[in-house]
Amino acid sequence: MVIAMGRIRFEQSTDFDPRAIRLAFPIIPSMSAIVLSFDVEEHHRIEAAAHLFVSDDAKRVYADRMERTTDAILEQLASASGTKATFYVVGEIARTHPRLVRRIAAEGHEVASHSDLHHRIDRFDAAGFREDLHRSFDSLKQAAGVDVVGFRAPTFSLRKETAWAAAVLKEAGLGYDSSIFPVRHDRYGVPTAPRTPFWLETEAGRLLEWPPLTWRSLGTNVPVAGGGYFRLFPLAFMKAGLAQMQKANSPSMLYFHPWEFDPDQPKLSLGKVSSFRTYVGIGKSTTRLGELLRHYAGRFARAIDVAKEIVAKELPTFRLNG
Ligand SMILES: [Zn+2]
């Protein structure tokens, strides 16, 4: 299946197998679809550990655990009526763990990019960012056998300060991006950005931007899409956000990390606040994901498939540096 959209072509992992095509285009109203997305990175790559020394031995342990936990997530999805998800994978992992990336694609999930080395955008200039991006595309394509259509920046680091990167993403030919979190946070966020999918105006043309789920409550955007919020808040918060999106006729983007499903991993020696944010509720993640899979059964879809339909709708526009 190929849909041409200007220069952008969506073609991924449907491979002319009629069964796969049916799975990729579920019979659900796409505007109420929910995307389960997983940012596949080893635990020591998290932003909170950016200035921490992590030994090579510890890195190997986290890499092994990342692989096993991602396999377990794939099994949990498969046993939930073959639910399909989107995996934003660090490019380097496609070189160190090609079997894992091949498996994600072979099971009908979307393989998208989470950069090559999991560096925040503000660590690059435009040329360096472009190079990192393309290296991730090449590595992921080599492992998964499909073109990358979607991207998520590490730590949602597409912000007003890194507005220049939006044009780089557009020029790279991406079909959509999911890097702008419309919330106020010390490390990331663009609180004035729309909460529903929008056209991000860049110097190189407009790019479809799909923000992670927020819940509008008491005049603020509460981040309820996943990560620490998924583990800290009652699931009712995420459900409230999902209900608002459905009412607004908009699909929802959730996000998780494999390491959040591994309560027995060795803990990183983070400061008090970071440690709380990182490990709170970690023992509950698998059960909670199971509850989501049951509660919203039939509404899950891959971002790539929903994005194809979103672009046909009337969408708000937004500029990062406007
Ligand atoms: Zn990440």
C-alpha cells in the first residue's frame, strides 16, 4: 500500500500479504484510534542519567534487559488479539540488536526513529542533527527492511529553542513527527502547542506533528500520555485524557519505554527527585498496560496508519518560533 503525499510516501511492512493489510488498516474510526508507542532505548540512556558514569558492564546488563523486556512487550501485544503498536527505536540498537528490530517489524508493528544515539536535539547543530537522523534511518531500514516514516526526538527535545530542527525533519522526508509535548516541564515541552495533531510550519514546508496525550484540567495541560505520569497518576487520569480526545474527534498518542516494564533491573544512582520520577510505580506497568489493552480493545492502531488519514483532515497550524 502506497499513498503519495507530496514528496512523502507511506509504505511500510504491509508486504502485499492481505492478512497484514487488514491488520494495518483496522476497522475502527481512525479519529478515535489510540497509538501505543514504545521508545526503545537502554535504561542508562535516559536524560536523568546523562551526566552519570555508567560502566560498560552495566551498559551490557541494561542492553540485555532492554532486549528481553521488549520481547516480553511484543508477546503481551500479540496475546492481546495481535494489537499493533509503534516502536521508536534508537538507531544504534538496530546495529547492536538487529534481531529485535527485525522481530518488531515482522510482527506487523511500525518501526520508527528515536534518533541514532539518543542525544537531545540541543546538543547538535543542523548538520550534526541531520547526520544522526539519517544514520538512524539507514540502520533501522537495514534491520527492519522498511523505510522510516515517523520520528520522536529523545526527551521530546523539539522545542522553541530547537525550532531549526523542524526543517531538518521535514527535509528528511518524514511523514510525521511526535516530538512536541504541549506541557510545561523543566526538561521539555511547548505549552502553547495544540494538543491534537497539527501542521508544524517549518522553513522547509509543513510537517504533521502528533503530540502525546494531555488532559486539559483546571486550565492546564496535564501530561497523561505515559512515562512517569502513567506510573504515578491513577489510570483514571489517562482515561480522562483519552475521553477528551475522543470527544474532540482526535486520535491519541501514548508512550512507554521497555525499561519501565522491568522492575527488577539494577537501579541507576540518580538524585532523589530523578529517582522518584524514574522508578515510581514501576512494578505496576505490565498490569496497567494489560488493563489498557483490555479496556480499549479494538481501538489501537499504528501511528503510520492513522497519520495517513489525519492529513486529509482540517488541522490547526503552529510555528515553534512564531
Ligand atoms: Zn528516549
